[in-house]
Amino acid sequence: MNGFLLTKIATQLVYPLSISIALSVVGLGLLARGHSRGAGVLLGVSLAILWVASTPVVGFALRDSLEARYAPVSPEQAQSASAIVLLGDGVAPGTPPRNWADLYESADRIVHASRLFRAGKAPLVVATAGSGWRSAAVQKPADAMADLLVEWGVPRDAILIERESRTTYENAVYTRKLLEARGIDGPVLLVTSAAHMWRSMAVFESAGMHAIPAATDYDADGIDLGDPRAWIPDTAALHDTNGAIKEYMGMLVYRLRGQIHDGAR
């Protein structure tokens, strides 16, 4: 099993749902053996973890802790750069049974990159995204992103495609090689989801690139603590909690591997 897959599995195992299921299984095993007290404790802890992680208040707080690091900047007010680097996500390639690319919530990244280009902030866009674990897909995500960029006003000859990266670290390494091969060494506008920008900036800076944050896909847009629904478990809140855990775990793993230097953000 390769390191990429091990990292993905390890991250999923620390998600609240995985921990809750594991504790519940152990608790039920204890109950079957007559250890009712220990079983009750584990089942109670399991339920508490899942409840708290699924609460909108918690999900909002965790996502906001990431998104608040980078304020949104309109395309017109963004700095100019040598290139716009669009980090892959938000799109599933148009392969059967889909006739066209399928857009996810984070497809805002692709829209924002096209807006920056149309605002004249850089002469080209780098679409960087490999297959990840969905290796069976015929079309690579980077190609699907490029097709959408063209549809939204970016000329095909103004797009560079990087198809091999599977992680944010590889996004940075392969993008740098791609730009260096074309003699481009100036600053780049880094486009990704606001919650992902902290880790992305640290990785790109550690890879020796001058990255300017161009965050999008903001989701932590406020919450009313007086609303009872803010305290009731919700699947969307659990999704936000998982996303934040993924970012903090990613930072930890990259630092342990030496892929993020201490001087990076």
C-alpha cells in the first residue's frame, strides 16, 4: 500500500464518524461479554463525539477558524501575477454515466479563476489536478477543469494542464516544474477554497513559489446561537467538521514529512 493511500485512510480514521463507529463496536463487544458499565461508557462517549461534531455551532467554528485567515478579494482588486494556479477540486470528470463534468460545492474555484483571468490579472491559468484515488476515470479532473474554464471565457491556449498531482504538495511541486519549463518564475495567484488556503499557501511557499492568496468558496457565513437548529446535529455540519479536521491533519502530516518549512504560514 503506497504512502498516498495510507495518508488518505489515516485521515478518514480520525473523522468523528469513524471514531464513533469504532467506539460503538468495542462497546457492543463489551456488552456482549457482560461488561455493561464499560459498554455504557464507550457508547455514551461515541454518541457524544458524533453529536458534538455534527452540531452546526461546532462545524461553523472549525470552518471559520480556517476561512477567517484570508479575506475575500474581488477579481478587480486582486494583485496581478505571472499565472493563476487553480487547485483541483469541485468537479467530477464527464465520464459515464455523466455526459458532462459534474460540479461540486467547491467548483467556485473554477469560476473564480475564470473571473481573475477575465479581469486581466494574469496571462494564463494552470489547472492542476490528478486522478487521486478515482484512477478509473477516463478524463482527468484537470482536463474537466480546463473545459469549464474555456466555457467560461478562458482561451484554450491560455491554459496549462497539470494532470499528475494527487495531493496539495504535488500540486505545488509539479506546477513549479511546469512554470519553470516555460521560463515563468514570477508570483502566482493561488485559487482554492478559503478553508484550504492556509495549507495550500504553506505548501506553495515551502516549494519555493511566491503565491498570492485568491480564496473563494467561503461557507462560514455566520450562525445564530439563539436558533435551536444551531445545536441540533446536521449532516452538513459534520461535513464542515470533517473538512476542518482534514486541513489540520494535512498541516501536521506535511510538517512531519518536512514538506512544509517552519517559516511557512
